[in-house]
Amino acid sequence: MPRSQTTRPSTPRPPFVLPKPTGQLVPRVQQAGPDHFGIVASDCAKARARYFLADFYGRTLLEPATVPHTRGDFQAAIDRLRQASRPHDLRDRVVAIERTGAYHRPVQHAFRQAGFETRLVHPFTSQPYRQPADPGNKTDDTDLAAIGRATTHGFGLLEPTGPDAYISIPLLRRQRRDLVDKKAMLQCQIREVLHAAMPGYADGCCHRWDDSPAPLVFARHLTAAPAVRQAGRAGLQEVGRRPGRPPLSSRNLPQDPRLG
């Protein structure tokens, strides 16, 4: 008996687009005119950034300059860009910033507050745009030129925006994950030190790090297994009663019957 064949609806192929959708500039460039559309390219470091202004054709309108990451210097750079835009009648412009860890955030925030549209260029994108023009010559100014070329070709991407809660929740999740990783790393280091000084002590006392600080207090003051055995239960309680130590109960003591 022949099988019945079901025809699946064909998925329409997306149209071929050269630039990325979030990097499209063509409609705005057509409206303002290529020679009246400005691109501010910025290459950021930890404490300062380089920037320059060009039109869509790549003609330099403002030579590269350095701006320290301070409020006053940002304001001076923004005023300089606005003054340079007037003689060339720039009707529209974007600020393209190379994404560099968290170092680009102050520059992005300063230009956003000033009313500029900011876009991000990934370093993997700017590198291929630099190498054909300046092979083997990696300087701040050649990076700026590559950022400008990438932006004109649609690789200066808009960062997705959302409500404050949506932005803060991923930040808190990343911070919590980072703290969990650091805590686990620190616990492993403490276990290694304890095992080197008192073999087997960590396995017998430190299964639950959050239960009590008593095992680490004993290890810090007695530093060796014979000293713990010699101190006995009374000695361990005396160590726990010293000033600045949390009160100890019987469940805080190492579970060793030889302590008495």
C-alpha cells in the first residue's frame, strides 16, 4: 500500500541583505545625503579614548583626538564635534564605538546622554577592515579608520534596549554566577591548604561550609592533628570562647570519638 505523502509548507527564504539589519544606515544616508551624514568612530581604552569625525564617503571632517574618561573632557569632545558639524551641514550622524570589555561603556553613556545615537562595532569586525588597508600596522588611528569603514558597510550595530528591570536582572545573574565561581575556587584552595597541614581534617569537618566557622577556627589556631587531639573537647571549646569568636555548640566540634 503506497504511503501518503504530506506536503510541508516551504519556508520562505529571507531576502539577501548585504549589511546586518541592526546596522542599516542606507535610508538615513539617502535622506540626509552621503556628504551630510556624519560618522563618529571611537576606539576605547581603560582611561581614555580616540575619536574622529568623517562623512559617509570617508572624508575626514575632524582629525583624531584623545579624550580622557572624565565628565568635563567628554563634554568638551561633544562640543567640539557639534562645532565641527556646522560648517559641513551634517544633518544626521551616528557614533560607532568598538566594543572593548566594559571600557567602552563610559563613552557610550556620555554620547547617549548628549543625544547621539550610539552603535557598537565588534573587534572581530574591525580587524578585517583594518588589515587590508594597513597590514601589520595596528595603531589607534588605523583602528579608528577600520571602525568607520565597518560602520558604513552596516556593521555598526544597535544595542538592543529594554526596561531597566530587564537590563538589571542579567547583570545580577552574572554577578551571582561570578560570586559562586569565586566562592568555589576559594573553598578548593582552603581544602588544599587544610589537607597539606592536616590530612583528612577537611573531609571530616568541612562538608558544609555554611554550617559553622568552627572547623576553620580550630585549624587556624591548632594547625596540626596532634594539637587537636591533645586539646580535646574542653580545649576546643576554650578556643571557641576566645574574644571575637562565635559561640560554639557541641555540633560545631569535629566528630571524632577520640576527643572524649
